[in-house]
Amino acid sequence: MANEHTAAEERSRHQRHEGPQKHIISFILSIILTVIAFSAVAAGEVNETFTYIILIGMAIIQVFVQMAFWMHMKDRGHVFPIFGILMGVCVVFTIVIMAEYWVWW
């Protein structure tokens, strides 16, 4: 009976431990995204609007990579923090839109 209990604990512990592979891949992906954004800015011949689009796109992808792999938001049990982040994003977008509307009024 004790062997069954320790085997189940070992399997559970092994399933929770991801290992460094995913962290290394996400770190390399973060570096690549940063290099792409830096290259878009460093290349002065690129259209300014296109540069902004690249920067915003790379930033959004970077946020998802950071949240999924470094903050472990992809795992179970993170519904409340994700809900809080989404509510914060909604509040920020509302504030920005209302500020723009107020300035243009």
C-alpha cells in the first residue's frame, strides 16, 4: 500500500515539473521577438506606420509568451488572475477611449 502511495506521488510530482525545455524555448522566442522589434526600429528606411504595427504586434506576442510560460497562466487554477488581468485591460481601454473622446470633443 505504501508503494502505491509513493508511486502516485512520484507521478504527480513528475507531471507538475515541466523541466527547463519550455523555459529555454520561451526565452529564445522572447529574444527573437525583441530582435525583430529592435530591427524594425533600427532600420530607418521602413515606413513609420509599419514600424508601429510591428512593435505593437511583437509586444502583444511577447505578453502572451511571458504570461503563458513565465507566469504559468497556461496551467490550471489561474482563472481568477486571468479574469483580473482581462478586467484591467478592459478598464485601461475604456479610460484611453474616453480620454481620446474627451480631447476630441
